[in-house]
Amino acid sequence: MIAASGIEVNWPALVAAVVLLALNGFFVAAEFALLAARRSRIEQLAAEGSKRATAALAGIRELTLMLAGAQLGITMCSLGLGAVAEPAVAHIIEGALGEAFTLSDTTLHVIAFAIALSIVVFLHMVVGEMAPKSWAISDPESSALRLARPFRGFVSVFRPIIRFLNWIANLVVQAVGVEPQDERAMAHSPNDLLLLLDESAGHGDIDHHDHALLTRSLELSGLTAADAMTVRRDIVSVPADATAAEVATAAYRTGRTRIIIHDNDLDHPLGFVHAKDLLRLQNGEWESARAGTLVRPIMVTPDHHGLEDLLLEMRTERHHISLAVDEHGTVVGLVTLEDVIEELIGDFDDESDDRDSDCQRHADGSFRVTGTLRPDEFEGCTGHPLPEGDWQTVAGYVIDALDEIPAAGDSVRTDLGEFTVLEMDGYAIASLRIRFDTST
């Protein structure tokens, strides 16, 4: 301790206080660096041979123990600061006040203690806590690489004590019904990733097209064959005893290159005929060759089968179409590879598509749509989302609102506006006119 003009300066204590403040910042930075660092990036660096990354990865794998070690280090430094820094600073302030003012010893001590405590707490919070935390969070991977090895060295020295304290803490956590985890959960559900994508797009880190594509990719895992299929009534099919000429006529009329062949009804499919199979027939065979002799095998899948799995199976087995059946074995629809890809990247037109006829906007602002328009297609065309419910098409929405099978000319008003049935195909709604309320 050195005295100068009545002011006592305890230099060893001040040096110790600075060291403890730095160590406190070290433990805080190490704690937040391990929490914020991307494990995938650390694993990549470790695989490339980085020893610092290997140490950081080992810390992430026993994160609970490392956090307990950080808390032990922070507590030790905080107690040391209180025991060393406050008296040292208080002696300096007390001496300075004694030189400047004539006060009693008790008053000097109280004032010096209050000022010294405020200074130490301020430095502890700003220099020992906030600054290192901000540094670690701003560049977590780099921080983790710099701090992991010395931090793990500290944990290794005090490991028995840290394990014991961590064991006691786990007992307390288990007592309130929570199971402790040694590692931070790194896996994300599709919904979590969708939220991350929306946030990144909102900050401008991902452009609109990439955001739409990535969002569709993640949403694909939640879709089934029923979400992408062409409904049964729109499947183009012919019986097995039809001639090749009749198959060609069906292909020409509908623009389809693959025609389903069945044995008397669609619930007994035999396969399909490709248009190019007809071109291989010799002259004069079109009237004699039967569709049943030209069939290729067709894939069949449950209507609740995941669309993501179906895409993989179609690619693996080299199928372009698949019939979808319900739990009773009834054919309910047809899924094409194009349908699945469109769910992934959005609608695209080929030579057989006529999407303009599916949804048309008239000069008066009303829309004419087909009854088979799906909710996502309906919103994309009209700009109005179809309410969620137990329907897969706009026709289902209208039938639910009417609560009966409609006839041409029937109308119903919903929260969206007025829906009028224009055409019926048997019991199915073929086309509708929609007049949206201006308030929707």
C-alpha cells in the first residue's frame, strides 16, 4: 500500500481487481459464444482439422457442464471483485475526501463506500458483463474458437466441483418436472424453418423468388397425394377393349399423353397407354389393336401418402403418374410427376394446360372459375384466400355453404361474396361466377 498526501493506493489490490474484471468478461464471453455459435459451422471447421474448432465442438457437446463452469467462474470473479476492488477504491476515495473536506471518519467511510460500490458495480456490469456478451454474440463462431481451449482448461481443473454443482442443479430441475439436457437442441421442425425464412426475407437476406421456392420445399413435407391429385371425375380413361384408334381420339381430345386403361370401371385399373405406343403400331392396326394389349404398369398410392415420399418413389421407380386410392380401394384421383413438381416450384404450363379457362376475370370485376380449383389456386387467381374447412376445392366450399347439391343458377352468399353456379356436370359443379364483396 502506498500513501501519497494522505491518499492510500493499494496497487496490488487494484491490479487484482483489473485481472478479476477481465476474467469475469472472459467467462461471460465464453458462455454466450458457446450458446450462440452455429454447431454446423463448428463441425465443418473441426472436420477440416481445426484444433480450436475441435475444442469448441467438445464444449458444445457438453454444454450444460460448460455453462455450469462459466457460472462458477463468474461467481468466483464477482466475489473476488467485491472483496478486493471495493475496499481498494474506497480507500482512495476516502483519502481524497479527507483531503478536501473536514468530515467524521464514519461519514467519510459511508460516502467512500457508496461511491466505490457504484464504481465497481458499474465496471462489473459494463466491462465484465455487457461488453463481452455483445462481442460474443456479434461473432459467435470466432469467439468460440478463440475462447474454447482456455475455457475448457478451466473446466477441466474444476471438473469435480462443477459436476457436483451441476448434479445438484439437475436434481432441482427434475424436482419441478423438467428433464435436463446436456446439449442444446439444434434440430428445427419445418415450421421453425418457415419462421426463419420469413424473418430472413423480411430483412432482405433472401429474395422473393428464393423465399417462395424454399417455402414450397418445406411445405411439401406436410402435403399428401390428395393435395396434388386430379380428381377422379377428371381422369381420362378408356376400357381395355377399346381400340387403339379410340385411345388416340381420347388423347387428341384431352391433350393427354397417358391414358388410363381399366377393366369395365376405374376401380379396376390395368395400367396406362402412352401416346407414343400408338405411334409404333403398323398401318391398319389401329382398328384391330386393343388397349388392353398395350398397357404399361401404373403406380398406385394411398391418397394420404406424403407427397415428399411420393416424389422420391416416382423418381426411383421411374414413374410419371400414379393413381391415388382411399382406404376402401376406390380410385379417388391421379397424381402426375408434374403435379408434384408444381407443388414444389409453382405452376408452369405445358402444351396440354389451359389454365386461362380455369379462372377468368371479367370486366365488371367478377370471376368465372372451375369447380375443381384448389384453395391455393383460388387465392393465386383471385387474390382472396378461401376459408379453411373440410373441402379441397372451391366447389366443396360452395356445396358446404349451400348444404345441398346445387343446380345451375343456384347462388349462395358467404363472407367472401356471392357464388353462383353456372354449369353442372352431373352432380359436380363445373363452373362458378364469383362477385366478391368490396370489403373483403
